[in-house]
Amino acid sequence: MNNRLLSRLTPVSFLQAFVIHSVNLWKKQNLKLSNQDNSIQYLGLSASSCFEDTVRKQLEFQDALTHDQYADVIIEIKNQIGGEFTRASSGEGVIRVENTRCPFGALVKETPELCQMTSSVFGGIAARNFGYAQVELRKRIAVGDPVCDVAIYLNRENHQHRHGDEYFFQDGELISKLDDTDAIVQVTDKTNRYWCSCGTTETAIVQKNQTLVIGHSKAIRNVTDAIGIVAPTMANVLIGGETGVGKEIIARAIHAASGRNPEKFVAVNCAAIAESLIESALFGHEKGAFTGAYNVHKGFFERACTGTLFLDEIDGLSLTSQAKLLRVLQEGEFERVGGRQLIKTDVRIIVASNRKLKDLVSAGEFRKDLFYRLNIVIIDIPPLRERRDDIVVLADHFLKQLSVKYQKPPKNLGEQVWPKMMRYDWPGNIRELENVLESAFLFAKTEVIENVAVEVSDSEADQAHHSLLQATKEKIARDVEIKLLHDALARCSGNVSAVAREMGITPRAIHQKLKKHRIDADEYRTK
């Protein structure tokens, strides 16, 4: 499993990989494990080294992990597959993390044994780096708790009285002793090759192109035009729009079109970080800065250095945190928590909010000076209900992705489904559209999807026919025009004037059409 695969994992695809590799691994190893807990423990230990290697590369951790770096690694692994893990306060020799959303979703309550995967991945990575670990699942969403609370004890002598699975690393082998049992599970590091080699082909799981802006409505064309103008600059960008409209996709598109494209794009959900941890998360901390700070920790500003830092849900920052952020934006430098050395920052800032910051300023909930510092370029993304003509092209795009992702024949929406799709208001916007299509794709028994999980009245569905017909006509006309342009460019070796003469319109009109459809005439010119 390479870094591309981990970045493409979703809760669904992870579950699929989990089941598939369970079967394949047992066949290849001819395993005879005594029970399900042991099997899941074995799989987690087998996968842990590959997960660790992947995230190490992403976070640029090359040497032996410190305790803080270990916490960063396990949180990153879990959050990339759909969790919402954060660091919690703990004592010396203890790493504690909390989670408010299970990567497995509601399914975990039917199979709480899956929590053993978390224990074995966390324990395997810790044992490999520190020689020993004991993992205690103190609270679990799977059994009805409101959150998951996991403590990893790294000092064997101090924590023998605790409950939890124990992990050891000896002579190249990971060994796990399950809590309150005599069961022992052990794997060698060679076992991870079954995970690391899995899914390396591009067709295994589709790579979600975060920089691709899908849509042909006037509203989206305005957004892409704005991206083209602002991307080459260093101007701060404020992206607005409802939840699920694709604010991070726009931020990634700006980064991709900028001169900072080869460097890192770091996305941070400000609202998901506890107020007590936000300063450390953004700016890092020095060893001994506070209880539990046993090593130097680099914050998001340092990690994104020379790249782009995307601060999502910036309206979730407290006024105190806003003041500290403003200072960095004004001075271009900061100090780590507990530090005295000024650190220069070279990072491009893009922020996003699903609430109007100007209204928050009026209400006294957002600093006016920070608002004006950020309010240089504003890109507002309209909700999907205000650009229904994008639904056809978005649905087509997602269905093609799903076909590749699940390695199944292409599927299309049935005629009776389209009116519902066009009339539904999509309160969750593009994210909801994608999720609805994924569910419909998985449960459709034929290549025609006859049902989607959205509800509209019959009268509303009838009213949607006109919108559907109009959007379909526009899509057909657009596809025909794109084909004609490509064919003409090929015949004329990329000569725009010759294409214009052939089509009976001006070269300026041809250039406008090429820009509209993102066609590069240079690709057809004879070198």
C-alpha cells in the first residue's frame, strides 16, 4: 500500500480492503486463528508497518519517532480513513487520543470487534518504535459511548496494572498478548508485503482528483476564472459557501495552479481542534512547554512552509486564537508554544468558512482586523440547488469514478431517477450527491440505477423534467462542440486561424471556445 492508496481510502474502501485482505492473507499464510479477535489483531499488526511508512513519508518523519510524532502518525492514519481523532491530555509515557466519528460509521455498532483493528495498529506502531506498548480502549463508540478514548502506555513497568492489549517487538517480530487471555498473536515484518503490494495499480481504487473543478454552469465558470487570476499571486483567499460545496477542492485547485504546486498543501479543520490545543497545533511547541510536551512538535505553519496552508472553518477559532493568527499574518513570523525563538514563515494562506464572516464581525464573534486581512480575494461557491445544470455532469463524473473504484461495469441513472435528482434541493451539496450516488451504485443490481435515496413529491418531480431536458440538451451540445474542435484542430495541426476559417467564425471566437472547454491548441501543433 503506497501513499497514493492511503490518500484514496474512504471508510467504505477501507472496509472492502479489510475484508478482501482478510481472505487473501489467510489463504496465503494458511492461517488457523482461533477466533475473530485474533484474526483482526493479526491483520492490524500486519498492516501497521505499511501504514506507518506511508504516513512517515507524508509527514517527513525520517528518524526514530518521538512520542509526539507517534501521536501525529496514528491520528493521521485514522483521520485519512474517515475518523475525527485529536490528541488529548495525558501524563508522561502515555499517549491519549479521542475520536468523535468512527471511520467505520454505524456499521461498527454491529461489529464492535473492529475496534481491535485500532488497538493492533496503534500498538504495532508503538511497539516497533519503542519496544513496548499497552493499548487501553477506555471508551468506544462501538459499544454506545459518545466518543472513543484510547490510551497507549509506552512504559511497561509503570502500567502493568492497566487493562489493555500488550505489544512487544523482539527480533523482527511483533507480538501481541490480548487482555485477560492467554492468546498470543505474532507476525513478522515480512508479512506487511501483502498490504504494501496491494492496490498499487491505478485501477484498484480511483484517485480522487482534488484539484479538478467539475461543472459548466456560469457560476462555476466564474469560480474557475477567479482561480486562474488569483493562483499565481500571493493574495490571501477567503472561500465561502455552504457545507459540502467543495471549498477544499477549490483551495487545492488554487495551490495546483500556483508556483507552490511542488510544495505541500496542508489542510486544517480549525473547528475540529480543541481550544486548548489550537496554538500548539498551528505553531508547534517546545519540549516542556506544558504537561505532556515531552518533545519538540512542529505545527501546521512549519509543516506547510513554502507551500499552502488551508484553514477550513476559520470561523470556529476563538477570538484569542484569531489574535494569534493575525500576528503571524502581519509579521510573517511566530514562536512555538514555550519557545523564545522567532520562526519565519513562508506560506500561502487560504481560508474557508460556511458562515458569512462579515456578519460574524458585526456580531462581535470575529475580529474586524483579521477579517480585513483575509478579505482580499473572496470566492463564493454557490450551493448545488442554485446551479442544477451542474448535476448532470457531476453525476456522470462520480459514476465513472465509482466504476473504476469498485472495478465494476459502468452504471447509469434510469430515466425515472433523473427528475428526482434535478428537483431535490441537495442540502448537503456535492458531498451529499457523491454519497447518494455511491450508495445507489453499490445497491443497483443492474447497470441501470432505478432508485436513489432522495425524496421529492410527484408534482415536484414533474416540474423537474424541463430542467433535466435543458441540462441534457446543453450537455449534448457541449460534447458535440468539443468533438468538433478536437477534430478541426487535428486536421489543421493546431492552427486556430485555419480552424476559424473552416468553421466560418472568427479566431477570437475559437480562442474563447478553447478556453471555455480547456482545450490546448498547442497539443495539436507539429513540433
